[in-house]
Amino acid sequence: MAGLATGGGTAATVAKLERAVQSDPRDPDRLGELGLAYQLRWRETGDPSFLPLSQRALRTALDARPRDATATLGLGNLALIRHDFRRALALGREARRLAPFAARPYGVVGDALVELGRYRQAFATFDRMAAVRPSLASYARVAYARELTGDRAGAVAAMQLALDAAGGAPEPTAWTHVELAKLALGDGRVETAAEHVRAALAIFPGYVPALEQEARVDAALGRPVAAVTAARRAATAVPLPQFVALLADLLERQGRTAAAARQRATIAVIDRVLAANGLRVDLETAVFRADQGIRPADTVRLARRARADRPSIYGDDALGWALARAGRCAEAEQWLDRALRLGTRDALLFFHRGYAAGCAGDRRAMFVWYRRAVAQSPAFSVRWAPVARRALA
């Protein structure tokens, strides 16, 4: 979709396509392009109202030309955005049937399989995608598969290939630098992460995912004022829950508890707006509520429902974390062990497992897991890394 942003920006592209569709409301090619452009506008702005517009355009394209591979694939990608992974899987497979020699349907299928916890099939699908067409999209998915299985060096190597494949196009190149920054920060390589953030913002000034990572890098480097500034820019430009929650955590670390509380109060409103536009955010909401200790019993029920819809390692982690924060320690340990079954080297997963051990009364195991978390990435979480470091001190 990145190519849609050229020639005057995505907003101009959308306006041009809307005019073309007004002239010919049944043109499936223009409708398909418009549906995809709306999805890119969602990614750029965080405005969920673009998603129903995308759905309408893509469904109209299919009405005009049934069995249209582009519209089918676009609806599959829309289902991924909305976290409706079973529907995404069905649509991705249908798109692959309609376009058997195309690579992109493999991406939708593989992404859905990952979120449904069907990892063996997902990783084979990503390998097939890369074989059909080596590209930024396929290399990035191979990188994610390697990251999930604990091969972080292999993930970095694959993302470097993705960076080469981006060819200098602003948004794809910036996105790839952000992913490399995340990998570096997750390994405790803060200066390397900072270099990638600078590169992303140089090629795409104001790029919101890069601003989020800039805030995390500044926090890791002990620059709290700069961290808040970057996080505020991200949350103001694209008011999504993850950006607002980061800003709140950074404000709280500065002792600005009232300002942090005001930011957190907006997250429930944002979640309702997202849900009204078809986005399923149960898993993210459950983790946020568990972090905050909000109505623990209700949060466990929400996390259990989210995990049923999204039975991935991160679904297991969300349920385990909600149980741990609710004081249901033995149950939590079982789910958090499942979350580590692929060998994923994610410091936050290690911290959650350690917290559950401490909750169960095994402080020795708690310290082992906390040491693993801090060794993996000393600044793994604005909120929880200081907790682990204080416990170990």
C-alpha cells in the first residue's frame, strides 16, 4: 500500500480516487484502490472512520466484479486491522485461490495464522511468500517469525534485507527503521535503536511510530523531558491507546500523577470509538487494565475472551498477566509458561513470568526471571523495568 502515498500524499490520492469513483461508481479497479488507500489513511492518522469507508469501497468492488482478488485481499487485510483473524484467514485463502501466483495473499494468511497460534503453518506460509516474491513484506514477516522463535540476530538480518527492499521510499523505509529500532531496544542496544529512529525521522519527518520509539529511547537514555515531548507528539498526532498509555507512563515516572491519570482516562473513550468502527481491542485493553489493576476479576474475564479469539503466545501472556494481577498465581504461571513455548526472548514476557512466581511465593524464581528480563533489555518497559530493577537491587 505504500505506493499509494506518492504523488502528493495519501490524502490527495484518496481525494483523486473519490472523484474517479463518483464519476463511475461501479469501477472495481478504482474502488479497490480507494479501499486500500483508506486503510493507509487509517495507518497514517489513527482515525478509525476510514475503516468502514474501506469496507464499503471494497465490498462495492466485489459486487461489481465478484471473485476480484484485489478487493478480496483488501477485505482480508481489513480483517487483520480489525483483529478478526479467523475472517482474515478465510479471506486470505480465498485471495490466494483467486490469485495463485501472487505473494501478497500469503502475507494475510500467515499473519492470521500467527495470531491464531498456528505457528508451524504460519512460518511455512511466510517462507513460501518469500520464495514467491522476496520483498519488504516477505522479509519483514520472516523477521517476525525468527523473533518469535528467539532468533533475534536472524530477525535483524531479515529486517536489513527488508530495508534494502524498501528502496528508499519514505514510509516503507521509515517503517523498517522503526522495526529495527524495536529489535535493537529489545536487545538493550539503545544507541543502535536511536540511530534507526533518527534515520526514520530524517526520511519521514513526524512519522508517528518513530516518535513512539524516540520516546522509549529517550526514556532508556535517562532523558525524561525529551521522552515526554516525543510521546506527546505521537499521542497528539495519532491518538491510539498504545501512544496515550506510553505518555501516561512517562508522565507518572516524572511524578506527574494527575496528568498521567488524565491521559489514562481518555483510553476507555478511544477504545469505544475503535470498537464502534469494528476494531477488536480486547487483548490490548486487558493488558492495560491488568497493568493498572482495574477491576481484576472483570479483567480476567476480558483476557479470557480475548485469548479465545487470539490464541497466540501474546494471548496466553495477556491471560496469564491478568490472572497474576488478580492474585490467581498458580493459574497465571501455567498460562505464562505457555506464552514462552516458542523460546521467544521478550523481556516483558520474562517479567510477567517472574511477577507470577513472586505472586505464588517463589521469590527465588522471581529473581531469576527478573534478571533475565533486565539482561535482555534493561529498559524493556517504562512502567515495569524500574520495578524489576528495584526488586533485584
